[in-house]
Amino acid sequence: MQTVKFIKPITEISSITADLIIVRPWQESDRPFLRTLFLHARREAWPWLDGADWQLEDFDSATLNEQIWVAIGEGHRLGFASLYTHDNFLHHLFVDPQYQGLGVGSVLLDYVHQTFTSTGSLKCLVKNERAVAFYQRHGWQKEGTGDSPEGEYYLMHYRLP
């Protein structure tokens, strides 16, 4: 597999400086970090939900049969994206909360856009206003709504330029 490099000007990430974020396919050695990130980032992004029953192993079932990419900056795992490549469906995009707002999500999303072979889609919880705004800034359009166990969501599409 090939490592893809994205140069993204980021002035500071916590206590480190990063000029380069690498997006690469996930490796089994990433599992402990991604499990922890998935658990904690959901709790932070979805505070209106009761996450008491969420477990580290939820990551395993939530990403089963998905392609997963990991963002790395100066040797630190910063976030991940997972999708069903055959459907161009972005299922998860999470950035470690301490690195949010620094461009990591944008780099991951740009990479995801490059993998699409046709219109991309995702579901974003309506109450997750920050994520909805993030996707809209990156060209995603609301196409409809639906209900899930986590609440009402927007079905969003990204059309290739």
C-alpha cells in the first residue's frame, strides 16, 4: 500500500509543530489508539447521548469491512476516517479532541474526496452542528433527513467537481 502525503500548514498541534500530515492505511498496531479515540471523541462530539455503555471494542464492530485511513503528524496519530469504498460512503471521521480545529479533519476529508469514484455520501447527526458546518464548508450538501438510534441525522452528498 502507498502512503499519501499532504502538506498542510499547521502552526501548532498541542506542544508539537507540524508542517506535514501523512494519511496512510491503518495498521493493526493502530487499533488501541483508534479504539480509544473512537470512544472519547464520540463522548465529546455527542454530549447529549448517554455513552455509559460505549466500549473500546465498539470501534471494531463500527468499522468492520471498512477502509480505514489514519492521519499522522510528527509521529503522532491525530485522527482517522473510515468508509465503505464501494458505496463512496464516509462512515466515520474523528480527530483526537486535542488536535481539533487545526486542519487535521480537513486533510482527512480531502483524502477521502480523492478516493471517491462518484458522489460521496454520509450521515451526520443534526445535533452535531459543528460537524454539519465542517462538512458544508467542504462542499457537502444536505439531501434529506432520517432517524437513527443516536437521533435525527442529515443525509449529505459530496459531488465530484
